Amino acid sequence: ADGEVTLSDSTANRNDRPGEYSSGFFVVAGGNVAADSCTATENNDAGFNVKTQGKMTISSSIAGGNGYEGIWAEELGNGPHQASGNILCENSLFGLGLRVDKTVDAEGNWWGHASGPTHPSNAGGSGDAVGDKANNGAGTVDFSPWIDTVSGSATVDPVIAGQPTVISFQFSGGAGTLFLGQGPGDPHGPPPFALT
């Protein structure tokens, strides 16, 4: 696209064409690229492969079980760039790989393990790897703090489909930074819950 690209409530799973075209979402744009509440799983290449002359924003999305990266930022324009509030796990190479000399705010993601992503600056991290120098890039991925645990409870009264109920969450870790959003859920319908 010559201009901006916005992906919302979309699914791209199990693409298996050879090369980069087997990514879930392969976006080449002259403007900003935004993805919200999208799912890209089990693709032969990346879940999200982004080449943009603008900024990249990926939120409330799932990129898991892909053959290479969950998110592969190959070309980025002027930022700020953000990939926050996502589930990035079980990808073969990186949860988020950055090829260019840019900075990506990747705080508040689930990397597949409470210890956070695998990265030299995160001793003991065993979640999906962060590749902020992938393919000779010289960029930086700010992945801390990340989501490490969550527990939830609903009201004692029976929960009735289609009727509101109160759900309480207690988050721990994350050094005070938290992303809480609705969805992604079924991308073909409304989010399974709404925040009020």
C-alpha cells in the first residue's frame, strides 16, 4: 500500500507458501502500519512481517507457533514504534525480531514464560527470544517490564451468557506497567469481553 495500513479483528493462520509470502500478515506500506486484535499463528514464516516507511503499532494480538518470528520488523520509518499487550510465544526464531536500527516499545507482552523473553540482558529468561540485532540490525527492543503472572476470579453468582458480570484480576510483576485490553478472542465477532 502507498499509504497507511490498518488491520483489525483479523486472522491469518497456517500460510505455507514458500518464502516471506508464507507470513500470516505480510505488510509493505508507505505509511503507518497498525494491527489490533489480530491472530497470526502456525505460519511457515513470520506471524507479522512489517516493512513500512511510517511507524508500526501492534497491540492486543496473538503471534504464536510461527516458523520464524511472531513479529518481524524488517523496515521501519520514524517512530515511535510499539508492539505491546500481545501474546508472543512458541515461535521458532524470535517472538519479536528487529532488523533495522530503530527502537520498539515492546513492554507488557506475554513471551510464553513468566521469566520473560530470552535475551542476553535478561538472564534466566526462557520465553520467546527477542532479536534486537537480528540480521545485522542495530536496533533496540524495550521488552521490560513484561506480563509474568495473572490470576482472576468472577462473582460468586452464576454467570449468565449475554449478561454482565464483575471479574477481578490481580497482576503481579511488570514493575507497575500493565496493559489490559479487550479481545482478541474470535476475530470474526465482537470481543468476548468489554472493559468498563
